[in-house]
Amino acid sequence: MSEPTQDLFREDAQRRECSATLLRADERGLLLDRTVFYPLGGGQAGDAGWLRLADGREIAIADTRKGEGGEILHIPAPDAVLDGLVPGLALTAHIDWARRHAHMRFHTATHLLCALVPHPVDGCSITAGYARLDFHTTEPLDKEALSAGLARLVAGAHAVSHSWISDEELDANPGLVRSMSVQPPRGTGRVRVLKIEGVDLQPCGGTHVANTVEIGPVIVTKIEKKSAKTRRVVLGFAQPSEA
């Protein structure tokens, strides 16, 4: 088994490209020694983009998934030409920044929503077109009130940062975990914690903006009763991003 892929996006979500070395190319996908591509997980969609080879050829990447042992697999587009891909090949990995930035804006917005709705989360999905959170509650939720709350928190220009705590520290603070459906990854001895200054603090491995103002105008587009004890809140952008 190969070594885990160095996941550069964990420390710098703003990084859009990196140099890398191809370790393996097979039916599972393309494995690099390091990457800026975020793999599907924690409710957040995987990144798309392209790999540029030294000869100028580009290989379109349609999705990114987790492999075994910490591997991050880059899934080529169906029509990608993979001739000449051999281990040791040097390349540059580029993410589709518009797609990624939408993920970052929506993912951070869902944390703001968690601060507005004080109930456990029982499911989530973060894409470039929308985000949704399922809250474990029987209480009705007000679409206009939540949209107004989001606008206030976005405009508040709250700094967004992350840090790392040990598994033991997480065990000693179980209240940090808001999600019932996605548990923080364990096994490495440390857990990544996202902090929105004065607003939210919880374990999260996703990519986020650096300040809430970067989210831009975001609104609640729909609230659904999914079950007797579940309310789904769907978020959308009020206007397109200029990033």
C-alpha cells in the first residue's frame, strides 16, 4: 500500500494548484504524492479540475474520491486520454476554482446555519449549486428569519480559522460534535476543528473561506419536513460569485 496523499488543502484552502508526482494510474483513478484536490467527504462534493503534464497536455479530472490508507484518487473525465501515464511522471494539479470556491462559501454558510439552528445535524450536502442541512428537530423553522440571520453573520466579517486537537481532547468535549450522520475522522491522533470567531466551533475537515464576508449573499431557498423529526434547510446564493 502506498503512503497517504499529502493533502495540501487542509492547511490552505485558497491554494489553486500544486506540483506533484504521479504514483499510480489504474481503474481506481490517478494517485499523486500530493494534491490540492479535495475528495468527496463530510457532505462536501469532490473537486474537479485538470492535471497538466510537462509536454503541455491536460487531463480533465471529473471528481476526486478517497482511496485506501489516506489515498486521494483523481477520477479522469470519461473522454480523458491517459496514454503515457507512468509512475514518476511530473505534473501540475489545478482545481476548478469557481467550483471549489462555491463549495467553500456554501460550507462556511452551513456552519453559520448551525449557529442559528441549535439542533443536531442529521445529514448534509454541499455542492457548487446549493447546500442543505437536515436538522433533528420537530420545531418549525422560518425561512425569512434564517435568511436574515445568515445575512447578519455574513456581514459581521467573522474570521474563519482552523486548528487541531487530539482525539482525547475531542472525547473530553463531546459537545463540539454537531453532526449525527458524519463523525470526525479518527485514527491519525488528531482532529481538525473549524472556528468562526464568536459564532461556531466544531470538528470539520472541509474547505472554507477565510472570513464570513467572502460567502457573499446567501439565502434559505426552501425548508422541508423530511420526517416527523427532521427539517431540511436548503441554501442558495442570492447572486453569482465574482471570484
